[in-house]
Amino acid sequence: MAKKPISHIGEEIQQHTPFATIEEELLVSLLRTTDVLEERFDRLVKPFGISMTQYNVLRILRGAGPSGRTCGEIGERLIAREPDVTRLLERLEKAGYLARTRDTSDRRVVVTRITPAGLKLLSELDKPISELDGLLKPIGEKKIEKMLKLLDELRTLVREG
């Protein structure tokens, strides 16, 4: 006997057979939700000539302050894994949004810092990005808190599994 779906994800993706398990339904729903949010974010940053990942790098560097970050440190902090962080940094450097310099004490280490142009771009994006937060407000703070805890737990389980 087919299980009754919990969500509308099957209809949304026009799936005609029920999910095998509730876990499969959740996984598909999480992936679809991520895609919907990424698409919305990409539409927001595209007019500024950058991608979501490039925005993420600039945000990381703004948070790092004048000390900057190494390529490896940036890669560890990215929201989504990026296989070629070096090339990503090269594109942002060419656009004038960041600068890379060799560390004076260890010439093997390259430190990346955000430039004034990068800071200006982020300040222009701050308001539109904050408006994305408003998309989640109707869910309510208690549900958001619960969802955050559940997502933390899920990431931990997936990493350990």
C-alpha cells in the first residue's frame, strides 16, 4: 500500500509514484528547497555581476577584516564546496574585488584581502540580501529555531554516517 505523502514535493516535481520512504521525501524536499533558494539568491546577485559563491567569498573576506584569509581558510568557510577556490579568487581579483599578497614571514602562503571596491559592492548588496531574510519571517521564529536545530542535527548525522 502506497504511503500518503507528507509534503507537496511529489506534485511539485510531477512525480507520479509515491516516495519509497519518508526519508526519501525529506531528502528530495531539502534538495528542491535549496535549489529554489539558490535560484532566488542568484537572481539577486546577478545584476551585480557576481555569483552566489563569489558573494560568499567576499562576505568571508569582509568578516576577516584586514588580516584576510588564505585560500584554504576561504575554502573551509564557503557555504557550498567549491572545487577550484584558486580560480574563483583569480576572477574576483581580476574584477578588483580582492587582492592577494604573499605572507612576509612565509612566502609560500598567499593571503587574500577584500579591496575597497569589494567592500563597496557588498554594501550595495546588503539591503537586497537582507530582504531575502523577509522570505522566512512568515514561518515564525519558533519554527525557524526548530528548523535550525534539526538542520544542525541532520548535517552532523550525514557527516558521521
